[in-house]
Amino acid sequence: MSLRIAAIADIHYAEGPVHLPYARRTAIADILLLRAIHRINRFIQPDLTVILGDLVDDGSRQGLEKLKEHIDKLESPCIVLPGNHDGEEFFSVFPSPEEVVDINGVRLLTFVDEEQPDYNARRSDLDIARMHEARAGYDGQLVSLQHYPLLPPNASESPYGYTNNADIWTAFENNHFTLALSGHWHTGDDLVARKAGRAIVAPALCEHPFTFLEINMDGDDIKTIRHELAMPRELELVDYHVHTPFAYCSQNMEVPITLALADEFGLAQLAFTEHSGQLYFERNTYWKAGFLDDGINSPEGADDRMGGYLELAKANCPPAILGLEIDCDNSGNPVIRRDAWDATEVKLGSIHWLKELKKPDDEIDLQAAADEMLGRLSKFAASGIDVLAHPLRIFRKWPDDELPANLIPGIIDLLKKNGVAAEINFHGQITTPMFMNTCLNAGVKVVFGSDSHHYREIGDFYPHLNLIRDCGLTCSDLPDILADLRNGER
């Protein structure tokens, strides 16, 4: 039977300043966990997630409770083990793990071992006996889960382990365990990947590049995938779509933390691109699209906050790039005044609403919606915008192959004609290889945008880079396909 496991170890969350001269990024560890959980839920979809201890750095009950709120967002079954940093409050926040868990024909044994000097551990005779009992009458795969590194003798450079490791490993071998999965040693050691044994020590999530593991078991065959939450710095990626506290849809996004996280996540730069419509109109008017008929001159719900946004953004540009996500009115005009247009370096154009798509689903004429989109874009793309943000988001209910035949080619023809780049965006949508390849074949350049409304999203280009690979390209092709708006290129 097959089993896919997502393994997270050593989160080490603690409240404090974002920047500390310390390898453990304790103050952002809650954000790292949310970032990992989002990837696990959306893209990995494991049969089981295991969290291998040291959730907090200081034994804080408050910290444990905060992380539990995040862990409860996991859509897979989850096993949470305590580590030596988690303190006496752990089992008042998290339930004791079941000693034996059977999933997909794999039997997982959990161990909470006694700490010994120098950050080592000892497994009790009773728990070693459990390793023997698990095999009795059972012929499936066995997996041992623990915080401290359980490793074959002399197979790893880990400075940590068990004072009675020989006894434990004898029980492991004699009972034909398939895998030992541990945490604690922050460097980690994937013996499976380096063909040195059937043990894995997951690296610490709290240390750059913020790693967790995906483990795929198919009988005795084990394959691992290393997931890094930071982007490879050498790619010099730019996030062209990041929101601020001025967004009605912002979940946190304070500017100093956003900039610090952009650096932590390996970005070369980011652009602040706030919704222009949200800066000119009050919340209810914006969400009801009440300004779209008259555009920037609409008298309905006017609330001009543009000056405050520009002041905040300019104070932080550089290092950031000053931009706007410019709404499009029903006539195809940018919803922006000339002073703000002239002040911004990067202009993302966005079409968030179509009249046809506001009808009940059973009354929508998709061809009419496509024609409306292309009619509006023919004027909007010629207005001077640099990028069309999330080009197909408003059609996300329908797969590409169900859309009218003229829609995607029509959009890309207009982008090419006007020198506008297409944004690759996975916020609330999926950008497909079909769309990407159509852009590339037409010579339309793209930009990466996270569309961040929460810290965990900043520069999270995992799906973007996977899309590049799905199109038969490699990271070495990025300079040829990405528009670099820092240099005024369109």
C-alpha cells in the first residue's frame, strides 16, 4: 500500500523581533508553519502530516495554543509529537498521540522518549517491547515516529541520538521496520535519499531555507522530496504583486515585516501594488463594484486614501518598487488619477468584474462574457499598463478547455500588441500550462506575482516554478521569459 507523509520538525516559535542574530527564526516560525500548511493542503495533499516536536522554543503555553490554531487548519490527519523544548504544558494543549496509528496499510508507532544529558534520549524497555508487539500478527509496513534522531549505528554525523540506540535499532531490524522518522537535529539527514539506510531526520523548519519533507512510501520503496519555503536567492525573483495595510482584504501586511520577510524568503525585490479602486472608494462601494460605470469620476462612495498609500509606499521605495494594481471600469478605462499614475513605477491592470459574470450561474453566457472581457481589454491594455494581473481569475470556475475558443488567444494577442506582460498568479486560481505556453509561443513575457494579502504568501513561487517545469522549461530559462520591470522593460 502507498502512503504520502508530510513531515515538519522543529518549528521553535517564540514571540519577539523579526530579525535576531540567531539561526532559528523563532519570531516568524508561526508564519513559516502557515506557509507550509498552505502548500501541504493545496499542492501535496498527503495521507498524513506528522509534526516531530519542538513546536515552540520556550515551552510557552500561549505559543503552543497559537500553533495549534494553525495546525488545526491541516486538511490531512495529523500526528503531533512533543520535543524537548515544548515544556510541561504540551499535553494540556495537544492530545497525547495514539501509540499505534494504521493508515493505508502502514502501521505507525509514536514514541515520546525520555531526555538524557547533552540533548540525547533513552527509549524505555516498555517502548522497545512495543516495537516487538507491533510486528506480532502484522505483515505490513512499520514506521517509527519520534522527536530524537533514531539512526542506524555509525550511519550519520548527527551529534544526537539514544543512549540505548543499539537496543532500539536491533528491535527495528529484527521486526523489519520500514522507516524511522525523526526531528531534533536541525541540519537533518535523509539517509533514504543518500542510500545509507531507512531513517530520515527532517531538517528544522525554523532555519533557512525553511524546509519540510514529503515522503512517499510504496511498500518498501521510499522516495523523499525536499520542500524549501524560501525561494532560491540566485534566481533573483521579484514579486510584483504585494498588498499593504491599505487593502480592504489585507490580513496583516504591515510594511516593515513584509520587507523583512521578502528578504527571508529569498526575493531580489518586491513591488507594492495596492488596489486603486480601494484607495479611491470606501469599502462597500468597492466590493459591490458600485464605481465601475462612472469609473474614477464616480460620485458613489468616494473616499480618497491614495495620498496616504503613496506616502507610505514612497517611504519604503527603495527597497520596494512603488506600484499600483489599477482597476478597470466598465468602459475599459483605468480607475486612477494622473498624479497617482505618474507617481508609480509599476502598473498592474486588473479586471475584477464582468457584467455577464455577475448573473446567476445558470444564466451566464460564456461567449458573451468572453466578448465583454476582450472588448474591455482592448482599451485597457492600450492605456499604458505594464502587466495584466491574474488574466483568467474571473473565469476560474471553468477549466481552460471549456472557455470560448477566442478568449485566451484574444487576451494574449492584445497583450502582445500593446507590450503588456501577463501575470502568473496562483492566489485563488490556477494558472495552467496551456495559458503559459500560449504566452510563450506568442512572445508575451510574464511576471510572477504572489498577490499577497497575508505574510505567508509573500514570494511563494512554488507553484510558479512548478508551472515553468510543467512547460518543459528550467530555471535557466527565466531571464528569457520574465519581464524585468525594474529596468523599465515592458
